[in-house]
Amino acid sequence: KGKTLGFAKVENSKNLSTDWYIGDVADLSFVTTSLNRTNNLIFQCEWLRKTNFLGHFIIVDASSENNLERFRAYSFVKYFNLPNVDAAEGAIFGFHKVKTPFSTFIGDDDIPMPNGYQKCVEFLKKNQHFYFFHCKRLLMTFY
């Protein structure tokens, strides 16, 4: 359908008020799959709300419990409960629900990085012969 995004790195950000703004990405959908990690998903939704996320967040939850009520407060979320579906099937289902021209997969424990997705969307709009864009990312490991 649309184009898939990776991560872009923003360097030399000086304005703290925009450092945590994901960007003008109303034409972007995040797709994630999850199993029994509702609290992670709620954290992601709160993070996206705080960053003024304007896109769509498609959640495919394989948990046996339907958590739809917990996500009604987030207007940007489309929640689907598909008990026992595996991650690959869930991702495929989620990407079939995308209505925006751009989409990307994020893990249920990922934190979308500031401004990176806006840079990806801008790049793909200017370079329409590209269908996938991947750039630097920040990996944190805690022991």
C-alpha cells in the first residue's frame, strides 16, 4: 500500500520544547503486536500523546483478555484483540488496516524517537523512488 519507514537521527537539536515532538506525521501509522504487555502499550500511548502525535497507532493484541476499554481514551489508537495470533500474523493483519501513505512497525517496548519519523516521511516524499528508509537508531540495554 504505502511506504515503510525506519528511523532517522536528528542531530544538534537545541529547542527542548520540540526535542520530544515526533513531528508532522499525520500520514504515518505505527503498527505493533503485543502479548500480555498492556502496560507497555499504555506507556507508548501516553508517550505519543505527550509528543503530540498526529498519526495512527494500530495495536494488534494477542492477549486472551480484550483491553479495548483501556485504549478508548487515545483517539489515535486502533485496537484489535486477536487472542493467540503470532507476532508475524498480527503484524500482517495490522499492516492491512493501515490507511495512511506511510507506515512502520514498532515493538511494544519501543519508544519512538523525537523528530525521526518526520525526517523519514519528508525524505520519502522528496524521493518517491524509495519505498523503505532506515537510518541510525539508539539502542539501550539495561542490565
